[in-house]
Amino acid sequence: MTKLAITWLLRRKFVTSVIIGVKTVDQLEKNMTSADWDLPKEVWDELEKRPRPEEEYMTQRFQLVAT
């Protein structure tokens, strides 16, 4: 589940960074593989159907904060 969560965040347009917390080197190594994981299209499509904040809203909000 952690790998899925990190991968989903890395693919979002409005996410500028992903901060992970680990307690062991093994956790760090597993989490780092998320960047290279090819999420199956059917899983990605299902995730896209789920409710979430509007990306346009989030993008506009971050642009306002950055200025």
C-alpha cells in the first residue's frame, strides 16, 4: 500500500515533492522503488475515478503561495 501511495503522489501534477519517513534502511529501499514502478493502467484508471481535490484548485493555490 505504501508503494501505491508514493507512486500515486509522484504522478500528480500539483505535487512538487514527496516526503517519506522510514525507520530502517529496508523501508527506505522499498520506498525508493516507487519512483520506478510502472503502475498497471487498470489500477491507475481506477484510482483516477476516486474522489479527490480538484487539481486545478490545488495548482492555483500553490501558484498564489509561490508568488
